[in-house]
Amino acid sequence: MIQRAQYLQQLIDSMGNGLVKTITGIRRSGKSVLLRDIFGQWLKDNGVKDDHIIYLSFDDMEIEELRKPKEFLKMVRSRIVDDKTHYLLLDEVQLMDRFVEVLLSLIHQEVFDIFVTGSNSRFLSTDIITEFRGRSQEIHMQPLTFSEYLSVFDGTKDEAWRDYVEFGGLPQILSFKTRQQKITYLSNLVEMVYVKDIVERNKLKNGDGLEKLLRILASSITSPCNPARISKTFESVEKKHIPSETIARHIRYFRDSFLIAEALRYDVKGRKYIGTETKYYFTDMGLRNSILGFRQIEENHLMENILYNELRYREYNVDVGMVEIMERNDDRKQVRKRLEVDFVANQGSKRYYIQSAFRMEDEDKVIQEKKSLINVPDSFKKIIIEKDLLASYHDNDGILRIGLFDFLLNPNSLDL
């Protein structure tokens, strides 16, 4: 079993804080396993007696009666043994009627420490935290990182990378033996689960437009875009006019359901956000590739998306950096030019400027990748992550050059 150590630690650190601990994340990311098997076992290993752990999965038909609030509250109170903490681990809690009210009523009793997961369209969104009116702490789960994936993968590091790039990090993927089984699993999830959740939650008439928009976003990872540009794409490709406001609203649905995340463009010199365009990254590469029928497996773009997800997993806020310079054109005239830094990663007082470089095959490519970093006007650390670099080092411009695997497999890699 993959231990999901970071999320387990977040649960441990949240114990006894008087809040409902809410584990969120896209379907099949491992929320139930984290709550029931990993955290539940940790409690037992650390001296909590079985009669002080109350685990319920509300999708179990044998406890259907407990979906009624009064029956649930009656049962829970009957399980109180003494005045020591009793841990309520509630899976698929959305199946209980009025579950928010019920849980809020229980947190006033110090004897209970409450941890919950859910998988319906309400729980698979940012709204669920708001519903608890400030009395909930979110532990947000992503699919497996490459390091977690590799820890149980039966094969070499390079083989694991190729599998991860194509099929992503939903834990169930590791149980399938053939490529076709993995493709079928992911395709069914996209069609029958993720799009359906968004349609249900937002009361949409159908998912056809959503799926087309998803395909456009999936084709555009690593490229700046905005609703107006996507609207023009619909007109040219689909021969259909969809207002940019509608597209912006649907993109928000994808973000709220954790299927995609956005990186805003940040003017490094001006220290301000540029609101014209945004980059969108997919939470899982397998889902992204499935949306496109596994026809656009472009490793350089997927590598950048994976690096974005890794930085978010490490709890950095991630923007796309823009650096404006003046340089001479072919006519020797001074012109203004904008250079891009793939990631500006912030965490408290720490900041890193990071470039994703799939290959640096010649000096021209090195100059191109370094140009934006060299023109950043501050002294925060600059890093280039390269796919096939064998050994990390600092070059003559003070830029850390680090290999992809060294970065992904070392949680402290940014501070080498």
C-alpha cells in the first residue's frame, strides 16, 4: 500500500483542532484508502483503542438506516465509551441527509474528532468547505506523485516515467496489466464520472459542450489562453459561436471540480498580475490524455504539467512569470519583448524561478532557456529542470541545472 505520507501527516497535525477535517480531491485519487486504511491504522498503531474509532462508509447498504440524521446521531452517541477522544471516520458522508448540519452539531462535543470524505458533485468542488461555515479544514488530495508511483511500480525508473506520462497517477491504474485495460478505465472515468459530476452539480442540460471545451484545454496545456481566444477556436473548428462568458463559466466548473488548475501570469519586474491570459494544467495526465483519445502524447508538454503538479503537491503557489526586456531587432531598433518563466513558485518568504527544459541539445537552446531567468531582476534562486541531465550543478550564471528525476524524487531538490 502506498502510504501517502504527506496527507497522513496533515491528518495527524489536524487532530484535536475542533474542526471537521474534510478530505477533498477528484474521484479515484485515494481519499477512502487514506481515511480508512492509512489513517485508521495509524490511530491503532499509536494506541487508540478500536472502540474509540468509529468508521462508517455510507455507501454500505447494511447501514442504510444510518443515513437518517436522528438514527446516526443516536448510534454515535451510544458508542461513547468514556470522556477520551473518539475518532469519527466517515466515508461517502454526502449520502447522509443534512450531513453538514449533523457534523456541525457534533463538533460542539469535545469527545468527537471528525474526519470525512465524499464523492458526489458537491464534495468534488471547492463549495463544500464554504458549506461548513469556517468550521472545516480541507486536506486536498492529488493523484499519485511520480515518487509515490515509482515506489510500487514493477519496473525501471524510465519505464515508470513512460507509464506515468501516458496513464497518470490515479492509484487504480497500477492494478491493470495491459495498456488497453488502462485506456478503458480512464475513458470510462472521463465519460461516465467526471463530466457527469460537473453536469449534475451545475444543472447543465448535457455534457457535449463541456467535452469539446475539455478537449481544447487538453490540447492547450503549457500554452497561454483565455476565454475569448477559445471562443474563436470554437467558431473556426466547431463552426459554433459560444460566448466567452459561457466558456469562462465552464472553465470555472472544471477548476472547482479539481479537474484542472490555473497558473496566472505574473509580471516579475512590475510585481503585478497580468489578467489577459492564463495557463491551465490538468490534475492527472491519464485523464488529460484520455480526453484526447491518447493521440497527443507530447512528452515535453506533459513534463511541464507534471512539474506544475509536483510544485502544487509541495504546497507552493505557482504562477507563470513574465519578464519584459528591451532588445534590438533585425533593423537595429530597440523593441520591447516579453520573456516567459515557466513557474514562479512561492511559499512564505521563499521564491524560485523555474524553467522546464525537456532537452538542451545545443548552445542556442541553452541560451533560449536561460534568457528569461538571467533577466529576472532579483536574487531569488533560478532553476532549470532538464529531462536527461545526469548530475545537478550550478552553472556560471548561478543557475541550478537539475535532472528531472533528481527533482521529482528528492523532496528537498529545490534547495540543492
